[in-house]
Amino acid sequence: MQEKARLLFVDDEERIVNLLRTIFRATYEVHTATSGQEALQIAASHPFDVIVSDQRMPGMTGIELLAQMRQQHPATMRILLTGYSDLTAIVGSVNDGEVFRFINKPWNHEEIKQIIAEAADAARATATIAAPSTAANDVLVTPITPADQAGVLVIDDDPSDRQMVTTALSEHFTVYNAANIPAALRVLENENIGVIVAEAQISGQGITDLLRALKQYHPAVTAVMLTNMADSSFIVKLINGAQIFRFSVKPVRSSAFRLTVKTAMKEHYRILANPALAQRYAVDTTTEPENPSLVASMVTSLRDRFRRFAGL
């Protein structure tokens, strides 16, 4: 019989970790800590499948803890739990901690149980192949020929922003541009795209539905989101619903932005080489799409893309 998955809950409030222990102890092996430092000490001697950390803790924030866990224990799935709409923390949870989900307090019991179950399954399925994606200049996992090399698709309705991104990346990648979602779908149908760079809103439409559908049908495609950090609830929706790989805050700095996209492309090839890794980027499909009719057309286009690039 397989051993129970191991969970580590971290919160500086004893009542919170005690409550979480009560909820999960019948199904999992549960450990708790009341500080980031204590959590790291426990993790040093006990491997965990999932860590769930509060953000605002004295001494070490949840982001700082999850970033260290990502480096020291890359197989552990990371979830951030917080009652605050802290934009810096939300963006940092992706860029530094590569979180699987962002959960707001107070949580829904059934929702958190489902998220933990998905995270534990993903951790176990990828335990031997998980590794942090920090060294963008490393040799790509999968050797590629020029014909196989994936490009970058920039989706932004601002021509100056598209030009800025193209200029920053064109020396290193083949860059395609789209000013709206239908144009983006046409590129995706006909070109081999490894990374999408997108603004959160395109001509008044949110990008979440497209990225969620893409992640479901083509999980190796990674997304870098350009943001002004204006809406914390929308950013959380992008994390949970579209599994954004990185956020880049406008105005972008060319050198840092190139490094971000290189890291995203490296992860694209890593998932192609190890398809099980896609479980670590599974999206939340419980929320309703913003535009159901548009999603239907997206699914058709993305299926066409699958047939076109099935041999890659």
C-alpha cells in the first residue's frame, strides 16, 4: 500500500495550523510549523509532497519560504495561503516561488481539499524529474534542430509594446505578433509556439480563457504575463486559472525580460521532454469562462494546432 502523501502547513497562528491538521490528518501525514525557519528545518530531514504557507509571517514571508523550498526541495508542490491582497506577494509567488495555487483566507473546505489532492498527485507523479527552472542559460533539455525550434508569440493591442518586446527578443527567438485573440489563434494554428508573452487585457477582452484552454490542450506552452500590477484579484485568477509561468512588470527592462523568456522557453522544452511535468501546471477548471462562445472557437483552433504539430 502506498504511503500517505506528506503535507507541511506553515502559519504563525497556531489555531490555523491546528485547524488544517484536523481537516487533513485522516487522509495525509500532516506536519506543521509556525515560522518559515522552523519549516525549513523540518523539510531538511523530512521530504514533503506539498507545502502550504501563509504569506504574512514575522521573520520570513511565505514567498521567501516558498522560494527557498523551490531551490532546496524542487519536487515539493508549493501553495500560498493569505488573507491579504498584496500585489507584490502575488507576483512574487509566481516569479520566486513558482506556486501551484494561491488560496485566499477564509478558504472553502472542499476547494482546499481538491487543491491539496491535485498538488499531492502532481508531486508524486513528478518526484524524480522535478527541478527548479532558474538557469536560463543552461543547455536546453531537448536537443532541437532549426526546424523544431519554437518561437515566441506576443499578444498585445498596443503596437509600441509589441515592438518593444520584439526588439528585446528577436536576436534570440523567432517572434510572432498578434494584436487580438483571433489573430493569436491563427498564429497558434500555423506556427510552433513555445512561449506566449501577453498583456492581461487585449482590446477589452481578458486573456485568461485563451491561456487556460491552451494549458489544457498544449501544456508545454508557457506564458509570461506583462502587467502593471493593477488588479490583485485578476492576477490571482491568472495564476490559478491559467498557470502563468512568470510575470514581468511594465515597463520591462530588456536584459531581465530576455532572461525571463529564456527561462520560460527552457521550461517549455523540459515539459516536452517530460510530459508528466504538465501535472505541475494543471489549471483550475472550476471557474466559468468569461466568454463561452469564444472558448468553443479556441478549442477548435487548439485541436487543429495539436494535429499540425503532433509530430514535434
